[in-house]
Amino acid sequence: MIDPAQCAKHVEDAYGFELPFGLAHDFRLPEVFGLQLTKFMVIEVIAAGLMIVLFVPLARKAASGAPPRGWLWNMLEAMVLFVRDQMVRPAIGHRHEADRFVPFILTLFFFILLCNLLGLVPWLGSPTGAISVTAALALLSFAVVVGAGMKKYGPLGFILGLCPQMDLPLPLKLAMFVIMLPIEILGMLIKHTILAVRLLANMFAGHLVLSVILFFIAEFADSIAWYGVMPASVIGATALSLLELLVAFLQAYIFSFLTSLFIGMALHQH
């Protein structure tokens, strides 16, 4: 019988990398200044390093005013323009106001995307399949949303502005305000919690299903059924990997777009 817990271990964080091809020992990561490194920490650093390698030269080329040359430059610039023109500006509104948040949303989008794509590499894993990572991203999004609103309206003005304006008699307006303000604050917290849970669930579930499909090969290794299970599992895993490739882009888009939308809601209150 396939043990789901055993399958889950292959998509969870760990203190080392599993070596391929049946090698006996895992590669255990060291401690740095008393902090134990984990697999997902290393993958996140790799994703951040790839962003620096890709986008620092792109920024310098774009600042020089030179036309884009080559497929990589054109692809990255097209993605940057898509995030700016199709996500940030429509969600936040006023062009000057929206462009202040473009660097943050671009960083968020490409970091999540690269973490998702690295998770498709065999024997690695996706950091966005861990609640600690998605919660940290959602907390960062929440801080930017609240910070943007408080910077524009002030702390008290931002909090009071969470409730819609109501054309009611003063006693009834105060009563509705007391009822609605906690609901609005709780709703804002819930929306950012859902950001973390949605990304986690989609990435973890996809990799878990992929792991289960591949485990069928080992499960039937000593059976004549292996000759039918093996090609079916390989074909199924390949098809699911292509779906996971789509999900990697889709989840990065959804997280970044919703963050842009929440920023827009904080800047343009009721």
C-alpha cells in the first residue's frame, strides 16, 4: 500500500537534499551561525540569485534606452510590461500612484514564479508548498497594504476609512460603525490569510499527487503489473507536470494580482 505520509515527505521541507538514482545517503545541509539551513531556504536563495542575474542586466539595458535584443531580453521585458500594464495599473489605478508599487509586485511575482518552477526540478521541491513561506509572503503583502493606506490617510484615517460612509442618523451611524469596523479588520486579515493558504494548497497538492503517481512504479516493482503501471505512471506524471507548469505561472499571477488589488483598495477607500 502507498503511504500518503511517505509521499508527503518528498514534497516537504527537509534538512538536506535527497540524492537521485538511489544513492544511499542524503546530502545534509550545514548550520550557519547556529541556524540550521533547510532545503527550501537554499531554493529560495537560488530563486533570489536568479532574479539578480536576470534582472540587473535587464534594468541596465532598459535604462540605456537600447532596443531589446534576443529572445531572453524580449521575453523578460514582455513579462515585466504585462505585470505593470495588466496587473498593477488596472488594480491600483492612477498611473503615478500605481508605478510606486511596480517594483514590489514584480519582485513578488518573479520570486513566487521561480520558486514554483524550481519545484518542478526532480529531487528539489517548491518552497511555496510550505506554509512558513506562503505565510511570510502574505504577511509581507499585508504590511505593504496597511503601510500604503496609513501613509496616505494616516493611521487613524486609514482605520476609520475601512468602514463605508453611511447616510444615517448619528446614533445609528455610530452603532453600525462599532459593528462593522471589527468585521472589516477581520475581513482584511482573512483575505491575506487566504492568499497564503491558496498558494500553499495549490503547490503542495500538485506535487503530492505527482509523488503518489510516481510511487506506483515502486509499489508494483515486484509484480507483472509493473509493465502496465510504469508507462501509465510516466505518462500521467508527464501530463501532470505540464499542468503544474501552468499552475506555477497562474499562482504567481493570482498572488501578485490580488496583492495589487488589496493595495488599490487601501489607497482608494469607501
